[in-house]
Amino acid sequence: MAAMDTLRIDDDGAARTITLNRPDDLNAINDELTFELQDALKAVRKDRVRCLVLTGAGRAFCAGQDLKSVQDRSGPFDFAEALRTRYNPVVSGLAALEIPVIAAINGVAAGAGWSLALACDLRIAVSTAKFVSAFGKIGLVPDSGMTQTLPRLVGMARALEIAWLGDPIPAKTALEWGLVNKVVEPDALAETTRTWARTLATGPTKGIGLTKRAMSAAWNNPLDQQLDYEAQLQGIAGQTRDYREGVQAFMDKRTPEFLGE
Ligand code: T3D
């Protein structure tokens, strides 16, 4: 993959970490970062990565749209087009990855930066992290999927409170509200994330990916349809080498060696 200006990419076995790397601007999202992130997600698929971690360099996870760069926009700006070409492919790209995606939230997450964290499957936050909707304070609508992810996680009333009042949500509250899976002290973030990422990257990747597909579809399916969909996906998982290995390892009383196929 070509070197990137705004991202750092590190591999640990089949786990990959993408680090938003504009720490002087709290990893705020400029045009270049969105396009590099789109390319980085395409590379994840191509390189057969089995777990992805998204994190930020420095003291922030991500402060959302780079508000310094919007000053350079001239004339009437096409926000809809900007979202469709810049942010939306990133969010749908994350959702389409049939591997676990973990946000390692190392500090503040605001605006579309928080949306990115919400677009991940699992979230581990440091105890000093805070979450700020930010959109409302500048007269915008939450975007990059936040109007869907937030009410699904916390319910409509809390989602609207977050969007309208805009008060920063501390990590402790985020945990209580189900916005993050785990809160750790800052010096434990790297190790906790590595442990989860290694476990997931050496798991039965096909079954893990199909589980994500099934649970995502469940939002829109009536029960009968979902039961049928589970049966269909089990038909695929049951044909994998990892399923046979899992059963064999159980019989042999040993740890299974999953290859992700
Ligand atoms: O425009 C479109 O294309 C549509 C898409 C929209 C998507 C969006 O994300 S809209 C929302 C954009 N984000 C925000 O409105 C967040 C603005 N920032 C903040 O509210 C706060 O900075 C934070 C809550 C993120 C952090 O607060 P704090 O107190 O920890 O830090 P700070 O002192 O406010 O900021 C530190 C520096 O980072 C400061 O720079 P300076 O003064 O030291 O040179 C600040 O200007 C800079 N910074 C923070 N956020 C951004 C930023 N620079 C550019 N863009 C930012 N979003």
C-alpha cells in the first residue's frame, strides 16, 4: 500500500491498526484523510486482514471535520456531495468489512470522529475520553451514520438529548449507556486492544463475519425471516474448515487453530 500522509498502518499478525495521524489538529478530518481512509479500507479487504483496529495519534481519537480547512471553501459549498464522496464511503466501507472492527478510543471523539467510532463494531475507551456530538453546536445535522448508530445504542430520547444539548459525555457515562464496551486506564489501552485484536484475528473469521452480517440484518427482519437467514448463514459456516477444526479440537481437548477459512 502507498505511504499515507494522514494515517499510520501497523500489522500484528492478521490484525491491522489504522491510526488517524494528524495529532496537532486532534486528528481532525480533512479531505486527504477521508480519501486515504477509503483506500486503507479497500486494502484491508485485499490483504485478508482478520481484525481491524481504528485509533488516533496523540491525545484525541478524532475531532471530526477539520474546521480550519472549511475556511478555505469558496462559494456555495455542496455538503451533500461532500458527504457522499468523502464520509459515506468510509462508513459503509467499515460496515461492509466482515471482520471485527474495534475503535480504540484514546481521547476525545467529536462530530464525525465520534461517528467513525460508532461505525466500528466494538469500542474500548480510555477513562479520560469524552464524546461530543458537536454537529448541533455549528448548526449541522449528525452525519456519517450517527443518526442511525446512536439511537440504536442508547434509544431515541438519549440520542436526541446528545444531539440537541451537545454536552460532552464522559467515558464512565458512555459505558453505562452502552456507547462503549469497555473503559480502561490510558496506559492499559494498547494492551487491552492488542489482546482483543489478537483473539479475534486468530478466531474463526468466516463465522465471525457471518455473525456480524446476521446481527446487522436483524434490525430490519421480522423473526421468521431472521430465523431463515440464520439457517442460511449456518449453512455457510458449517462448511468451513474452521468449523471442522473447532469440533476436532474439542474432541482432542486442545486449542483450535483457526485459519479463517
Ligand atoms: O463540513 C463538512 O464537510 C460536513 C461534515 C461534518 C462532519 C463534522 O464532523 S462536523 C463537527 C466538526 N467538529 C467539531 O465541531 C468539533 C470542534 N472541536 C471541539 O469541539 C473541541 O476542540 C473538542 C471537544 C474536540 C476538544 O476540546 P478540547 O478542549 O480538548 O481541545 P481544544 O482546545 O478545543 O482544541 C485543541 C486544538 O485542536 C485547537 O487548536 P489550537 O487553538 O491549539 O491551534 C482547536 O482549534 C483544534 N481543533 C479541535 N477540533 C478541531 C480543531 N481543529 C480543526 N478542526 C477541528 N474539528
